[in-house]
Amino acid sequence: NKRTKGVTVIRPIVYGNIATLLPQKKIPDSDHTHKWTVSVKGLNNEDISSFVKKVTFKLHETYANPQRVVEHPPFELTETGWGEFELTIKLQFVPESGEKPVMLYHNLRLHPYEEDGSISTANKNKPVFTDPTEYLYQIFLQN
Ligand code: SLL
């Protein structure tokens, strides 16, 4: 695969999470407070699988099998948990691309209530919606 000398392509990749507070005692003998889903998408839901081969989510080491590989769209992962930790998201591209993996970082914050409302550095310039209206929540579930 010949290289196109002098060409630079910059592609936006959209990633983020939805977290919902679990009803108390949903998971017996567990301190998990939230169900969460992290997702990786193209802009405007563009199909990124033409150039993204797989996405590996690395979770906090307290999770069983913390490396979770997703090889087909939707590139997302749902789990339950608590507290706050950084997810590393490794994008691997189709072999024909000859490209090295790209790492993305997303901070998951699972707090029963936002004590300070502060946004960790990994999430700078990502809007945070706390207790969104039903209307807005449905929109996020669909997109
Ligand atoms: C904190 N530094 O104290 C963090 C630790 C732990 C995250 C967060 C449960 C994993 C499991 C889980 O969410 N661990 O039990 O499967 O905030």
C-alpha cells in the first residue's frame, strides 16, 4: 500500500459515556452505584468501521478481564461500577491502513451526587449533562 506523500487527514472521533444511578440493592453484595456505557463513534454517526478495525477499552483493574475488545460497531461497552477512574480507549485501524494504534482517554465519574461538579482533565471540552431532562436523555440514548 503506497503512501500519499504530503497528505494529512484529521478525523474527529466522538467518545463519551452515559451513566445511570442503579436502584439501591440492584446488585446484591456489591457497592456498584451506576450502570454505564462508553461509546466511540464518528461525527454524525458516520460509520467508522471502514477504517477502524477494533476498539479496546481498558477498565479499572478491579474489573474482571479489564481489557475489553470490540471488533464491530457499535463500538461501545456497558458495565456497572462505582467511583471514578480513567478508561483508556485504543483504536486500531484496518491492516491496509498501515497505521499505528491511537489512544484516547476518558474519565468515568460515577458519583451518587456531584459533590463539586468539576470536570477532570481527560474530559475537558466535553459537555457534562447531570440529571438531564427525559427529553434530552432519550435523544442521547438514540444517538
Ligand atoms: C475510586 N480510584 O476510588 C477509584 C476506584 C473502582 C472502580 C474505582 C468495580 C469493578 C468491579 C469498579 O467500578 N471499580 O467490582 O467489577 O473512585
